[in-house]
Amino acid sequence: MAAVGAALVSSCSAGLGSKRMVAAAGPGQMTGEGMVQLRNGFSMVRVARPVRPQIRMGNPAASSKGIFAPLVVIARNILGKKRFNQLRGKGIALHSQVITEFCKSIGADSKQRQGLIRLAKKNGEKLGFLA
């Protein structure tokens, strides 16, 4: 309350209810009669700063939880990261093309197609294909 440098404290003397300024000794500090009135009239509460979550690289949902995650990790170790990511990208592209052709054959619009591709990604994460 006194962080601005001065606080407006209502005076209780003689029941006049007049208001006056009380100078602060420093940021967050009050002196004299104003401090006594502040202590008697208000309770000060200290509020902690919110904790920011730690930023992690990668996809947190694609941890090694799915049934196929161990196979994916073994394949990545055997093929090497670069080659594995190339093959994974080709597989995802082919799967997206299959979804697109399916949507064309049933007459689905682009929003429905996009929803199906998102669903395929979520299912791949759950199964461990994106580990």
C-alpha cells in the first residue's frame, strides 16, 4: 500500500474522519501514526509470484508411453536420427495423402479432412509412433 511513496490513511482521531497523507520512509515502509493505523485497520498479505512452467523441447505427449514406442526407439537407434526422420516424414506424407483421397471419395470438405489428419496425429502419439 505504501509502495508509491505515500499512503492515504484515514484518521480516527475525534471521529472526524478526515484524511491525510503519511510519507513513507522507503518503498513498502511507513512510519509514525500512519503505520499504527495501518496495522490496526488492515492485514497485509504477501502474495507469491506465479511459477512459470519449465519449457521442454520436443513433443511432451509423444513420450515413450505407447505400445509401439519401444520399436520406434530401436528403429531410430539402428537407422540413425536423420534417416529415421526422413522415413517418418515420408510415412506421414503418405498417410495424409490416403486421408485426402478418402475425403475426396466420400465428399468431405477440407475442415473434415483437417480434423481427420489431426485425429490421426493424436492416435499416432497415443500408440507411440511419434516417440
